[in-house]
Amino acid sequence: MLRDDADEMLISTSMTTYLIARNEMMCRILARRMELQDVPQPVRWHCPEWLPNGATARVSQHTIDNPDEAEPLPPGGVDLVVVDCSAEDDPHELLDRVHAQLAPRRWLVLSDALDAALIGHAAKLGAGGCQAVPAPVDLVCAAAALVWAGGQCFPREALAMSHVRPVPPPATLADISSTPVLPPHTRVYPEGSPAIG
């Protein structure tokens, strides 16, 4: 391969959005809609097997259904990845492969079973958001555009879970009897003297 060809391949893959999912219909619709969004172009889609795991080697195979499937893995990090974990036996493993092999600058995780563990794992790996699916295509495109712009898109429940504090154990009779009873509107200063005010 000539140096110009290698440079052209690097340029063409560095500004690309990758959709990684098993759902072909969703990929086709999302790819078409995302081409109208402010995200890196072109939009390419692949099934999860495109990213080899330790047990199986990737086989490049050009198909009529998905001409992108024969594309080699990009040589460096990519700009944007949208990965759907819905049909995966181990979504954590798929996220690990995406992180290790594509090294995306920004990425969005889609799943039909978002839980705190998956959201936390995605966030630790650097994902910019998690979106529950099924969802309207416009919502997924908006989430991808937000993540591409540097924003974050996580379910409200995930944010609430990160702020939850452990519930203290109930007070025992010994705790209650050793606590002094002060009149209402009483302030206790650091020296220990009460003040009313």
C-alpha cells in the first residue's frame, strides 16, 4: 500500500460513525437518519462479530446486505461509536471489545436492559451516554448528536443512584438514652454550649 493510500484510509476512517448492532433493520434506519445529523460521516454499521474476541478471529466477508462488513478495523481510535447491547449474552464483554479495539473518542450505548451495572461499566470505559431501546429513532439520533458534541446522556435513574447514600442503621435504645434532649430552636456550638436563636 502506498503512503498516500494509507493516509487516505486513515483520514476516511478517523471521521466515521460506527454502528455496532445485531438488529439490521435498526442499523439501516439509524444509518440513514444519522447521515442527516451533525455527526462524523460516513455512517458505517457492523455486527458485533466484526470486533474479534479472544476466542474467534474476525473473518472479512463482503455481503450484499452489509457492504461495510468487509471493512478492516480502523488503525487508530475512531470519533463516534453507537453500540447496541440488546441481543448480547454478555454486554459488558462487547463494551470491553469496543473500548479496546475501536478506542472511540465518544460513544453511546443502547440497550433493552439498562441496569446500574451496565451503565456504570459503560461510564467507567468512557461512554458519553446510555439510551434505553426501543426508542424513537429521533431520540437515538439526538442522543448520538449530544454525545458527539461532548455532552452526556444517561438515564435519570442512573444519576439518582450515584447520589444515593447508605441508609444509617436504626437508632437503638442506648443511642436514644445517651443523646441529650434540647429544646426546639436550640443550636449547639462547637464548644458544646447550647444557644437559642
